[in-house]
Amino acid sequence: MMEGVTVRVGLLGLLLACVTTATTNKNRDWDIYSFHVNSTVTSRYATTIITSRVANRIDQSQEIDFHVKIPKTAFISKFKMTIEGQTYDGVVKQKEEAQQQYTQAVSRGQSAGIVSSVGRTLEEFKTSVTVAALSKVTFELTYEELLKRRLGKYELLIHARPMQPVADFKIDVYINERPGINFLEIKGGLSTKELANAITKTHASSEAWVHFYPSKELQSQCDSCGEQGLNGDLVIVYDVHRNTSMGELKESKGYFVHHFAPSDLPRIPKNVVFIIDRSGSMHGRKMEQTREALLKILGDLVEDDHFGLITFDNTVSTWKKELLPANQENLEAAKSFARHIRDRGATDINAAVLDGIAMLNRNPREGSASLLILLTDGDPTTGETNLEKIHKNVKEAIGKKFPLYCLGFGMDVNFDFLEKMALENSGVGRRIYEDSDAALQLQGFYEEVATPLLTDVQMVYVGGANLTQTNFSQYYNGSEIVVSGQITDNNIETFTAEVIAISRSNRVMYSETIPTDKPIEARPDSHIQRLWAYLTVKQLLDKEVQSSGKAKEKVKKEALDLCLKYGFVTPLTSMVVTKPQGETSQVAHKPKEGEKPSGSRQGFSGSSFQFMSGQAGYPGLLLDEGDSYSAYLMEEHQPTHSTKTTTRATPTTVSPPLRFLLPAEGQALPLCYDIPVALSLRLLKDPNNELSMNGQLGQSASAGYQKIVIHYKNNQHIELDTTVITFNNGEDPTYFSWSLKINHKTDSVSLILRDKEVDITIGSTRIIIMLYERNGIKFLWPALRQRPTGDNIMGIVARPPVVYEEVQGTTMKLKIHDKEVEVSRDSAVDLSVRSAPTVACWLMPLQSALQGELADFTVAQL
């Protein structure tokens, strides 16, 4: 998957905020003269190599960036740069050791880069190097992934956006599957009529080849093309023949892999309970999409299925007390109930899930498969709010009898909590992204678990060792169970594989040995061994989520040892790339899914391999969050040899403002605007309920609020600063440290404190205030989760989403409230979400954003 190559010269700080716009000039000072992607898939294990060759066409050195996008499920295993005949290889190290090596390299005058990532389906990797005058550089990145079978097919996705038409552009895919390839399709945005002649595919028995060779002219003429060349996905979709119910058993060099996916089985009737969050934070589009998806899912139930519906906020409501068969009458009644689900109240996840478990336990049916599906967008805020106790309660109640699937809606959800709860109960956690396709995401997940074929699946391997997961609660049609391991003493003759499972009420068993009468072809690098290592690491990382204490450390060490042995970049490791002396040093870490990297900047997407940049020889001048607001002038100095240029970062004296986001209704991009620091702002004023909230901004644009005060009723208030929370009910104040876990309630106020986040509910209004730390500065940031009812509500956080239209012209304009406003595309950090993602936005003048003067939103005192 590739994204492109760009250059950075001069104003580094400004370029960091708009790095991808630097390549629109036709007369470039550099040229990507070759871009190749070569992917080989064997036994569903894909190894992909991206090679980019770039020439510096001017007579002075310049810095060239390498950008590529790869699948989120992949592990980078190799990266190297070749400059003037010298190759610089990346080395995978433990994350802490990589950080230490970076610090040592900077102190020696060398520079180093660390590779890491996060994202939705794709992750972005970025690095750079200075290329001498009229010289060339070759970048080469290798990553590996096990293709997962979903809905009866495998997909290999390649994202192509090289940022310019390339004379020598090639994508080559080779697939080798011993059972034979059943079908092969090419999809994606690059599989269009305009590009059809550039794609060739050959399919013969167990092998297939796909080639994509668009001409340079064609790369700028297709629908998804432009001056910057290709921009889209090429998706290779295929499946293999299933010649036996036992599936495919393959061995190479003492390792085996077993792909098990029988389809000639009767479907098992299912008992399914849907647990739907209807709390106030599900307001608006989330609730609409949930209702839309639930109506479609109910329509897909089969008559011998039984189902139940539970909705919850601070109370739990069951549609019917018992499971009902999915006949026409019950489904119509359930759809009517679903259409009238409305958002309100707090979030009692514990009680809702326990009620769902009890409903399944009260309705056992022989020969059926039971499952729970939970959909929520937030943390538990009422009832039992201790996360560890909720995990314990749910695990004990389920007792390994059926799986729990947890769907987290949006980026504000506590995904770690949901993922652990799912993994502990034989399910999976899945994030549902707040996009226009959210309803389709929900439906797509349900389709994956809609048709159980087997339950209590046990994979037994006599003569096998160091096995990956071998017990599975359920097997679904269209999916696949993959087990890998080592063969004891490499003795194939004594190795036997067995599968024991339940089909409806019948016990079934399959058995097979590895044939020894014909040699098994295997690639020289033993892809089966690497497949085993990849799958083992993935499952150990899941196991680490579920573990604690010494058990957690043991699992972590086992995973780390494998990562280091096989060179995988994972959340436990980083890749260090030592580059030529004098280069800009770089650091990046691999955060968890949905978490913002610590070294990210406002100018970059949150779903990328992010780097913190420092200057070799100047370790104290690290660009960090907030730096994209101001320019850093790059002063060039003549180095000791003519082919390299060193630079020094000198910050300007401009005091940058703080950037705010303003949601937009029905549009992909929100609005954003800048407010000067150190002001006291009116955040919320609700005259109907005697409620107001004011905040004091800090002195730095890298921070937010230093103090927030919430007033309600007569003389009652809650005051928050970065050290303490003061709760004053008009009598004696109560003080809470941010490090505590608190669930404090009075007649009119609920205050829940945990994980440096306070959740306050006053009447119908719910406010979240988060404690952040950036560049050593602690600050607060508020988010309105449930808007007050009534009219005349005002304040910075209470402003409703804006409706705008894009106006075509020579400059970018938006039509807002019948007025045209000039804007520019920029980005901002969304601090109202705990993961603090960086989002693209339309930057607009302050007065236009506020629809009035800033004075209307300031207060004299808190």
C-alpha cells in the first residue's frame, strides 16, 4: 500500500501542517521515477514489498519524505534506504531500548528514526532523508499479514497514492494456494473502466497472477486521478476450494498450518440478545444509524432463531422478558419497538449485560448456539462503574457458555474496557466508526456471526507443540479457523490432526495426517514458520489484554521475544533506522488502536506512523504538539562535506493561538478557528436551569484550560483545576484528587471520577472534563455529552452543529447563514475525545466562527 513521496525544504513547521500539498507543482525538483509493489500470498500469508526510487533533480541537497499506507493488521518486518550506494537498514528493538538508542544517537550527532502506527483499516508510515544534489534514494518497506476470511472470501488491499504520475509504476501480485483457487476478482477504486486495460489477471488451478501497469498518462486521466497521479484502492478478492471437510493441512521445515472452514454443514439455530445503549451520548446520528442497522438485522433473522432486545441508559428495559422465535409477528413487533428507541440518561453497562446473560441462561435450547451483542458508545457512568468488577461479574455470569461481542461506537468509547470484556468471553471487540457507513458496519459485523455451523470446536494435534489457539466456542459460515504450530522432532509420520465439535446436537469428528508420499513446495524463507510467529504474536497480544500481574508480564515477554526474533514491529517493539550523520532525528511509537501517538502533530492524521522530530546535535529542540501552529525557520549551514546540509530550528516569537473545533451537520469536515490564549471563556450558560460553566485558558497553545468552574442553583458549584476537584454544595466543600476513583452523588448532581476524567451530570446536562498532560503542562478540556433542554442555551461548548455549503470559485469559500466566508483546509486535535485524534477541518476567521465578537464569549471572572 503506498501513499507517496514529498519534499520538505525551508519552513519546516509550516510544511508539517500541509506536507501533502507540497507536491502539486508540475515542475518538481524531485522525481519518483520508479514505484513497485510486489505481493506474494501463500497459504493466505501475504508478504508485500514496496520499493520507491526517487531522484533529486536540482544542484543542492533536499529532504525527501517517504509515505506509504499499509493494512492495520500487518506487521512491518523490514525497512531500508539506499543512498549513494550505502544501505541503511532498520533494526527492530524493544520499544524502551529503541527510545534509548535514539537518545544516544542524537548525543553522538547521528540521527535515528523509529517506526510505529495506528489507524482504521490502513496505517500510514512516514520517514525522510536528505538526498544530495542530483543524487538518488531507494526506499524499501516489507510488511506481512495473514489474510482473514470473512463472508466466504479473502481480501488483499493495496492503497495507491504515489503523489505524482510515475513512469515506472507496477503492482504485481502472485497467489499460490495448494487446494486450488475457487474464484478471483479485482475490486476497488482503481478497478474502473478507464484503468481496466492496465489490469491483467491470470488464474490457473492453484496459482494466480495480477498485474497493474497503468501508463504515466493514464495515471492522471482516470476518475480518481489528477495532477498527483493515482489515488485509490486495488483489492484482490479470492477464495480457495474446500476439497475436504477437514480443510487444508500443510507442513514445511518442522512447522504446520491448518486452515479449517467446512461449509457442508447444517446451520445451527441461534439465540441472540441485542443490548443497545440508548444513553444521552447516543443522540442524533448514532441513534438513527443504530435503529437503521437493527431493523435490517431483525429482517435477516431466520424463523428457527430466537431473539431478545434490551435497551439501557441509567435503567435497563427489556422488550420481552423471554426470548421469542423470529416469526413474522414477533419481528414486526420488534421492529416497531426498535423504531421508537430514544436516547436519554446515563450508562449502566453492568446491569444491561447481566440481564442479557440471564435471558440466555433462562432459555436454553438443545442444538442451538447462543450469543450476546453489546453496542455502546461510552463508559459505565451509573450503577456498577468499577471496570474490574464489571469484567468479573460478566465473566462469572457467562461461565464460558457463549460468546459476548462488544461493539464500541465512535472514538470516545473506552475501547480497552470493551475489548477485554469481549476477549475474556470468547468474543471480539470491534470499533464502529462515526461515519456515514456506520449502519453498514453494524450490519456487516452481524453477517459475520449470523450463521453458526459448529459449537465447542476443539482442534487436537498429536505430535504438535507450541500451538496457537486450539479451542473455539463457535465456528461461523464464511469464516475460517487457522491453527499453526511446530511438529515435535519434525516427525511427520507420527503427526495427526483431529477436529472435535458439535453440529446441532450431534458430535462430529474429522481426522487427517500429513501425506509423506509427495514433497510439499515451500518458499525458501519458510512462510509457514513466519505465519506461525505472526499468529502467535497476535494471540499473545490479545492474551496480554486479559491478563494482569505476573501473568501479564510473562505473556508480554513471550510476545516480545518472538517480535524480536522475527523482526515484527508491534505495540511492544519499534524499528530504529540510523541515517547519514547530520540528518533530522525522528521518533515514533506504535500506540493502541484509537489512541493518539504521543509524538503526533496537528498537521498529521491520527491514523499514521507518527514521528517526533528533533535535530541531531540539538536534542533540546524537539518539535511536539502545538508546534504546527507556528513556523520554525530552518537556517542552513555549510557542512564539512558538500553533499549534506544541516539545519537548526529557531522558533519565531509569535504567540500561537489555541485551535477550537466546531461540528458541522451533514458534512465530512468540521470547522475550526483560533482563539488567543489566557482568556476566560463562557463555556455554557443555561438560564432555564440556573446552570453555567466558565473556563480559564492557560498561557500556552500546547495546553487548554487551567481552571473550570460549574455553577448551579444558588451558591453551589464545582471547581476543577489541574491538581484538585472541589465540590461545594453550599455548605462544607469536598476535595477530590484526580488520582482517585470516585462515584459521588447528591439529589441534583452525579460526579464520577476515574482515569483522569470526571463525568458530571446535572439534571438533563452531562459534561465530561478530561485532564491532559502535554509538553510537561497539565490542562483541562471539557466536552458536552448531553445538551441541556430548553431555549437560549449559549457558550463555546454548547454551540449546535453548523450547516454550510461549499462555494465554487478561485478561493475556497463556505456559505454559512447566507454569508460567504473564506476558509482554508487545515487540521486540529479533537481534545473532546480521550484518544485526541487529529482531524481535518475548514479553518475560518474567528468572528465568522463565533457569529459575533469574541467579547460575547468571554467573562470577567469564573
